[in-house]
Amino acid sequence: MIEIDRVPTGVPGFDELCEGGLVRNRTYLLSGTSGTGKTNFAFQFLHSGATQYDEPGIFIATEERPSYLRENLSRFGWDMQSLEDEGKLAIIDACSTKIGIPSQERYVDVRPFDMRALLEQVITIQDEIGAKRAVIDSSTSIGFNLQDPARIRIELLKLSTTLEILGLTSLMTCEIVDDDLYSRFGVENFVTDGTILLYNKREDNTRVRSMEIFKMRGSDHKKGIYPYEITSEGIVIYPREEVY
Ligand SMILES: Nc1ncnc2c1ncn2[C@@H]1O[C@H](COP(=O)(O)OP(=O)(O)OP(=O)(O)O)[C@@H](O)[C@H]1O
Ligand SMILES: [Mg+2]
């Protein structure tokens, strides 16, 4: 049997749900409705890589401009700029050009509708910082650019496969509009090796946050639905409590 190398996510509680972490060099879909904490979860994964495991990361930001991300995530005590200065994090601004505004960022995706251009940029960064982890936040805006599900499927497969070949373990966020769906266009979960679902369900007058690992190719994982919180230090999952 081939030994499987695990990548700890650094999200408290998550790794014990899946034999110690994500399978190395695989791509995972992180799906959830708006505000469930996808961006937080994804960055927490890069932050722990950069600060605890000597694994630099690449953040492809298609939805929020990097300056906003730095500001928003600083609320959790995460200093993106310092990690960037130390060569442990690179953010690709794949947002500004798309909406037609100038960008002062070091890495800008200037041809936002061209997957090959984006991948070339990832390869360049990879040469510079030797990244081991990547985040695409989000796959949904890439999907909207492409529109046709058949094209979305092939382009996302190209993206996930290239990241895997480059030795990156990756999270792709996915915006869903209904908790009962796993992906936005119905294809994203087929071109990724695992699916993590974040829920924010209404129960009477409150909302309860919960998560599950829906699929993880090549790994055993817990099959329940577990509560999580977004705290001042980020996402915390409670793997010993179940939500029914
Ligand atoms: N300082 C904080 N402490 C606790 N919770 C916070 C804090 N800041 C933000 N949050 C929570 O985090 C949520 C946003 O998380 P995040 O941006 O990761 O969600 P998302 O799933 O990426 O949303 P979107 O689909 O809009 O991109 C907010 O809606 C809020 O509930
Ligand atoms: Mg987000």
C-alpha cells in the first residue's frame, strides 16, 4: 500500500475528521452559502502552512481585492502583508482587471478570462516562493466567466490538475445558493478530489453553523455533520459534537 502524505489544515478540529489532514497534492472544493466562512477557512489553511509547516501559499483572489482581504483578515490577527514580505504568501489579484480598475499589486491576472495566463502566473510564483499550498477564492466567479458547464468542467479540471502537478495542495471555494447543493454549476465537485461543505442553517430564531466532509478520494473520513464557530481567531470545528 502506498503511504499517503497528509497536509494538516491548521483549522482546529478539522484534521481529526480525516486521518490527519488533506491528501497532499490534491484539490478540494470548499462549498458554502454566502458568509459561511469559506474565505476564512481557506486563508487559515494558507496561514498555518506559512507559519507552522514551512509551506508557502498562493492565494488567487477573484472576488475580493487583495487590499480588502488584508484588511478583513487582519481582524482575526492574521497579517498577510508580513507573510508576503517574507516570501511565504503570494496573492494574485484576479479581481481588479475583471472589473476594470487599476491594481498596484505585485501579481495581477491581466487576462482574467484566460486560464492559461493564470496558470503561467502560478508557475512564476511557484518558482519564486516554492509554494506548497494554494487557494482559489472562488471557483464560482471563474465559472460565471465561462458560463457553459462543459467548459467550466474542463477549465477547472485543467486548473486542479496543474496545481496538483505543481505539487500544490489546494482549496477551491464554491458559492452555493442552497444548502442541499454541493456546487454551483453541478460540475465542480467532479473535478476536485474532495468536497467540504459549510452550512449556516436556520433553526427557529437562530442560525447554527455546521460542516461535513462530503467526499474525500483516497481517504477515510468521518461522515457526520459537526458544529463550527467563527471566533476572533478564525474557524474552530468541534469534531466530538454532532449536529442532528
Ligand atoms: N471578527 C470576527 N469574529 C467572528 N466572526 C466574524 C468576524 N469577522 C467576520 N466574521 C464572520 O465571518 C463571516 C464571513 O466569513 P467569510 O468572508 O470567510 O465568508 P464567505 O463564506 O467567504 O462569504 P462570501 O460567500 O460572501 O465570500 C461573516 O459573515 C461573519 O459572520
Ligand atoms: Mg468569501
